[in-house]
Amino acid sequence: MFLKELFQKNASTLLSMFLLVALPLLGSSSLTILLYRHQALLQHLSNWQSILYFIVIAFTMAFAFTPTTFVALVTGFYFGWSGLPGMVAAYALAAAVGYRIATSLDHGKMLAFLSHFPKADAVMRELKHESWQLILLTRISPVLPFALMTFVLAVMRVNPRRFLLASVVGMLPRSLFFYWLGTKAQDVFALVRNPDTGTAGKLLLLGLVVVSLFGLYYVFNQALKRALGRSATEQHKKN
């Protein structure tokens, strides 16, 4: 009954979340083929063309057409360290656009649906109070899709300013690593097909995943305990 009602009342939200998982795979595959055929595509860009590039990748990340890892590798390869500020700005723009789109599509329907389930609603309210930690932990992980997490956090109605700042800060550790790989690469096609992270790189990425998973578990667990505690206190007052 719960699942049936969930799909009926949140069909557009759930469909959007599914597409945000599937589209990066299609987008990165298509762009890899494009780069293979036109490896000099992004070389010798003018200043205005470079600005246009960063605007375009912001929207492709927001709409989940390009994974953030792919963008960091390619941008590092073609632009070097001089392109890093543009990539960070593109991340911020992508997060802002994704947040706006998600709130426009959802219209608060998911939270309204969860309000019918007191415990779930209480946990969501507690998580909003911990939104800084929640955003950082979802952004740190290299395995959680950028666009999907943007959508989920927007549906939760976390504070927009906090969302933008924590998103950029959380993205930096893994993004800097992949950007550095891009600056060291000799062939862009080989780079995007199989980034050679090395042993230290693999340990770094594993560490980020572990921090994200255990951190999220801790945040959710604490939110659940506080929600149950509040519920018990309110019930005791009523009695």
C-alpha cells in the first residue's frame, strides 16, 4: 500500500531520479566516442569559447548528461590548472540549476507525502537540521551521482545557500584528485576510458567512500534517535 501510494503521488519525482542515474552512463559513453574521433576538439579555445565551455558543462552536469568525474578529467587535460576556477564555478552553477529544477518538478510533493508518516517526517525534519554534514558527506563520495544527490537534497528542501557552499566544499577532494589526473595524462581517450589512479589514488577514493558511508550512517542514526526521543517525549506529555 505504501509503495503504491508513493508511486502514484510522486511519479514525476521518482522518474526524474531514475533518469538522473541512467543518463550519466549514456552521456559519458557518447562523449568518450566524440573525444576519440575529435581529440583536438577543445584545444586552443579563445577566452569566450572557454567561458562557454564552462557554462555548457555546468548544464550538462545539472541535467546528468556528464558525470562530474568525467568533467574533472577532461577539463584538467585540456585546460590545466588555469581551468580549475572555471570548473569550480561550473560545479556551483550546476548545483544551483539542479536544485532549482528539482524543486520545480517536486513542488514539495515528497515531503507532503512523508508527512502522512510521522516517524519518517520526523527523521526528515531532523536531517534538515544536520543538512551541512549531510550535504558534505553526499558530495565527498565518488560513487554517489552528483545530479541525483542534488535532486534528493533539493526535495528535502535543505537551505539553498548552505546547499551551494557545502556542495562545492564537499566536491573538492575527489574533484581535485581527478583534475590532477587530467593534467598529467597524455591521451584524453585513454584517460576517460581507464583513469590510472594508482595505489595511492585507489586508497584515497576508498577512504572517501568509507568516510561518506559511515558518516551518512551516523547522521541518519542520530536523526532517527532524536526523532524517536522527541516522539516519546511528546507522547509522555499527552499521557
